[in-house]
Amino acid sequence: MQRRTLGGALDVSAIGYGAMVLVHGMYGANDDERSVGTLRHAIDAGATFLDSSDAYGPDGHNERLIGQAIAGRRDEVQVATKWGITFTPGAPANRVEANYDNEIWMDARPERARAAAEASLRHLGVEAIDLWYPHFPDPGVPIEETVGAMAELVAEGKVRHLGLSNVTPEQVRAAHATHPIAAVQTEYSLWNRAPERELLPLLRELGIGLVAWGPLGTGFLAGSADEIGEDFRVNVPRFKPDALATNRERFAPLRAFAAEQAIAPAQLALAWLLHQGDDVVPIPGTRTPAHLDENVAAAQVALGADELAEIERLAPDGLAAGPALL
């Protein structure tokens, strides 16, 4: 697996692994033994940059799965996790403005940072978190205050690098002025190219890496959205029946182009992201080793100028029907 550097400091695999898919019910039923096996397969395949959150499952369940998978292999992996989401609506938490049917509440007050970090450390079974993000900006707390409290954990060696997730360019500037930010995690793919407008140019100005969540359009670009079951995507506008039908039609030529290149649609989408710059690191998630191997192989797909131009023609910014999540 190729390597990339986030923020000029954190060395990670060029393709990481987003562990949200392992949450039971997120994409259907799952079990712990299978999940730990998938995580270990990811490490074996070279996708050593593992992304989690303390909100993925009760009592840090997702982080605990990662802890089991990396036991005895800590030096092989780079562990990122997030904090701040609360499942108790109302004050002191604040509702995040997002285009989900379900509500998201954040409590990223500075006084909560230490307990959140120490809980994640216990769940993961590590002495330091490689990359730590607030899951969303807390609408009721200036981002500088949240990051300032997080920086104390860096000074103590419990966190190695700070990141931001789902933020605006203005929030990036404010946070980075408080403490160096290594990476910003945001939705970025051929399904959502909005970061190219303002966010990505700013990150490059400041020397901050971009970690792309949803690099396969929450499964759409991988073809897993042909039938939507009772998973979390029922809460997402672009997966509503009318929008989904439109998107299948609009993206059909892109899937056909992938077939012409003799690669899977997911590989085309991931390879395109990797070609956007060596400061972009996608973190696709999957529950099956076969799909994981397919994703990892995308790092070996070379796209020339003609292929990139054709992808640009087939999937320009704004192609997807329905609003993005943020």
C-alpha cells in the first residue's frame, strides 16, 4: 500500500478504513467476530489507517472492536477517532444543522474533552490516539475553545495530532490558529464534490490533509444502493426513492466507463480521489474482505489525462440529485 502524509506530520495508508459500517444496524445485521476479522483483514491488506468514533455504537463499541483487532499490532496502524456526539437531546448539547431525517446533537464543551479522550484510549487499548477529531462543530461552542481543550491532550502525549470533521473554511482557519490541524475529514467523492469549491483550496493553503468520508457515495458509487434496505440511508435525501432513481440514471454512464476500463465502479471512484492530490486520503468502509481487497486495489489504478477528463465530463460537480448531507 502506498503511504501519504497528513498535515506534513502523520504518515498513513493511502486508502484507509472507515469502521462506521461495522455498527450493528447501520447497513444491516453484523456481529463482533466478523467485524474484528474484517478489521484484521484491512490491516493485512495495507489499509492501516483506521477511522472510528466514540458514537459508533453504545459505550464505545466500535472503538472496542478496533482495540481487539489491533492488539499486538499497535505499531502497524494509525488510529483516528472522533468525539462530541451525544444521544441526549437538549441543553447543554446543541443540534447540528444537517440534511438527515434523524437528529444529531453535539456537546463539545472544553470540560468534556479530557473524559472523552480518556474513554477512547481505554476502548482502543492504546496509549495515544494518532488523530482525534470533534465529530462536528458544536453550534454552541466556538471551535477555538473545543480545539484549545483538545490541544491539552496533545501536550500530555495522549493525542498525537488534531483533526476537524464536517467544518466550514472559516472554522478551519479559527481552529488552525489555535493549534495546528493535521487533517479535515469531510464528505468528498464523485457523489459530492463540494469541497473543491472552497475547503480543499484552503486546506492546501494551510498544509492540512483531507480525509474523505463517504468516498463511495455511502455505497452508491460501489453499486450497493440498487436496493436500499432498513439501514441508515433511509434518513438521507439522496437515497429517497425519487432522488435515487434519478441518481441511478445520471451516474449510469460513469459505471459504464468503469466497465470499459475493466475495473469495478468503486475502484474508479477511489482511484479518482487518489488522483486529486497526495493530500487526499479516502476511508471507504466495507463489511466483506472481498470488497475490502477490491477497494485497496484501487491504489494501483492509474488514470491518465484522457481518463480523468472523461470522468470530469461524466460526473461534474453538482451531478447528484438531492441535497448533500451537510
